[in-house]
Amino acid sequence: MIIVFQTSHCEECNDKQSFKRLPRFARNDNMKMDIVIILLVLVTGFASLFLFLNKKLEPKNDTTLLEWLKSMDKRLDLQTQKILESQKTIGEMSEIGRSMKDLQSFLASPKLRGGLGEQVLKELLEQSLPRANFGLQYGFRNGSKVDAVIKTTAGIIPIDSKFTMENFKRMHEDKSFEKDFVRDVKARIEEIAQKYILPDEGTVDFAIMYVPSEAVYYEICNAESDLINYAYTHRVMPVSPSTFYAFLRSVLLSLEGQKIAAEIKVVQQALRAIHTETGKFAEILQTLQTHINNSYHTMTRVATSFSTLVSKIESTKQLESPKEV
């Protein structure tokens, strides 16, 4: 017995060019509906075949084939359930794809993307350094404001987190925009060096350019125009989120070392003060010992004089008055 199934579609979907013009999610939904329809048709066909054979074979009492058909029916039910679960998972993934697309559209604005980069920078600083050792939106006397600074004993380290991504995205679509990307990076390096490296206002002689994307940082490091050396020439150090975290860890170790050195200095000062007080105590003790020695000698002389006096008194007792005749 041959069973032929045929599904009808609208003329618009039969047209391949019209189908290609549909959005991706619409095409995926159509394909999923086709799969579900085919599965339902297959299940219906197998069920009909099972009933037909069951009816034909019932008088013969051939249970072997019936059991095989029943097991096949259970397997088909199980596979159908798994396929439906897969369809549900595909639907959830589609929703995630739509959400990611919405997030990408939301971050298309350079202002919003810059604010997100500043927030990530703030989180890294708060998780790595004590609050007293960094500041946000630090202002200089020339009116410029840097996104963040790290406060060290050597000076203030300025950190800029503003970075344009438009030409980077265009460069991945068209290599002709690579020159524009390199020009943007060089312009940013020059601006950071000019606005934020201000030793007269207590900064160190270098600044940090925080690049909020590892992919962009990779392109800067591997650019044919040698952007890294160009940045170092202007005393600007590009960092990505991962390398910046390592830099913060080294700064933290330096701060801990400075703290330990300060505590050692306090201990040394306390030891010097104890040494001074010990000298003063020794002088007082020497004076007391001198007074005690003098008192001892005086006491010895007094005792000697007293003994002499007692001896003389005893000698006078030996003198008796004259006896009467």
C-alpha cells in the first residue's frame, strides 16, 4: 500500500525570491511549521498503517508483528515528543536571538556605549582598589575632566575610557575603512596625551587609554601601522579589560607594599623613641645608683662614728667612785 501526502502552500511561499525576501525569523517560523506538519502527517500515516494491519492480522492471531508495530508506535511517540521539545528549545533560542539583536540596537548609540564602558571601568576600580586610591570624573584646572584617576605616591594616573567603535565595525565589513580606524586611534592617543598628562597638576608622565573591547584592543596591537609604539611615543598606554585588571593588581600590590613600608617606618620610629627613653632611664638609674652609693658611704661613716661613741661610753662605766675608809 502506498500512501501519498501532499501539503499546500501559498503562492508567495512557493516563489523562492519572495521567500528570500522574508525576514530570517519569518523564514525560520515557516520552516518550523512545515516540519511540524510533516511530522504530524507521518504520525497519522503510521497510525493508519498500524490500524490497517491490526485489522488484517487479527483473525490470524499473529502477535509478533503486532508487538513490533506497537513498539514502533511507542518509539514514534517518543521521537515526536523529543522533536516537539527541540522545537520549543529552538523557539527559546530565537527569542534570545531577538533579545541580543535588541541589545545591539540599544548599544548602537555611541553615548550609551560610552556610558556602559565607564560603568565597567568603575566596577573594575571598585573591585580592585581601595576607595581612597581612585577617583571618578576628575577635573583639571584647564577645565577638562578625565573619566577616572588612580592616586599613588608617585602621582595621579589618568584613565580615559572614551573610544569610538564605528570605523572598527565598518573595517570588518570593508577593509578600506582600516585607515579611518587607525586615524581615529591616533587622534584619541594625541588627545589623551595633550589633555590629561599634566605633571604641573600632579599627574605622572603617562596616561591610560582604556579600550572596552578585547577585539578592538587586538586590532590596535596587531595593526600594520604599529599603533602600540605610536601610543608609547606619546606616553599613552592602551589597555583592554583583561590587561587593565592585571595592571590594577600590580598597582594594588604596590599600594600594599607602600602600606607595609609606612608601617615599618612607624615601627622604626617607635623603636628609636624606645631607644631614647631607654637612654634617659639609664641616666636616671645611674643618678639613683650614685645617690644610693653616697647614702651607703654616709651610713657607713655614721655607723663607725656611732660605734666609736658607744666604745667611749662603755669605757666611762669602768671608772668607779672611791671607796669610803
